[in-house]
Amino acid sequence: MSTKAAENLLAAAHAMAPGAVFSEPWEARAFAVAVALCEAGQFRWTEFQQSLIDEIAAAEKAGGATSGGADYYYHWLGALTRLLDAKTIVGRAELEARVATVGPPPPPQNPQKQDPHQ
């Protein structure tokens, strides 16, 4: 993705959700991609919402992070990935190839991890 395209997605994300707080640029990109695909008719917003609910529920069941906090956009990205694959918009192999090209987002925060400086 070009720098200009990334900047456009970031601007679009902030325009769509002026009150949203994105800690990292990839979070805004994931947000903007989900909204843009919905607006393009690739899926209904309620489908994405259900995918996000399912993603958060699975993480909570596995003892992972809750719906808020630092892991929220990891859940968002997981929900988007699952929906893209389920609707055959972009298959899992192609998604993995794209991630390999642009690089994955940074690892999720671990709120249980102790600060090594304590």
C-alpha cells in the first residue's frame, strides 16, 4: 500500500469516526477498510458486528482480553478477516500473503504481563 493510500485510509477513518481513538496507524486502517467494504456492499454492517461479537466472545472464552482496551482492534481485525474469508471476498491464503507483504500489526498487549522494570 502506498503512503498516499495509507494516508487516505487514515483520513477516512478519522472522518467516519471523529471520536475514535487509534493508538496505532494499523488500527485506523483496519477500521477504514471494514467501513469501506461495508459501504461498497461487500457485507452488511450487522454481519460485521456479529463477527466482532463472535471474535470477542471467543477471546473471552479462551481467557483472552475483553472487548475493550488495547486488544479491541485485534478483535476488529480478526472479525474482519473471518468475514472476508467466510464471504469469499478475500481467502485466507491471500490474506496471509498480503500480511506477509505489508507485515502484521504489532503483537497484542498482554495486561497480565509484569513490567520488567519493577
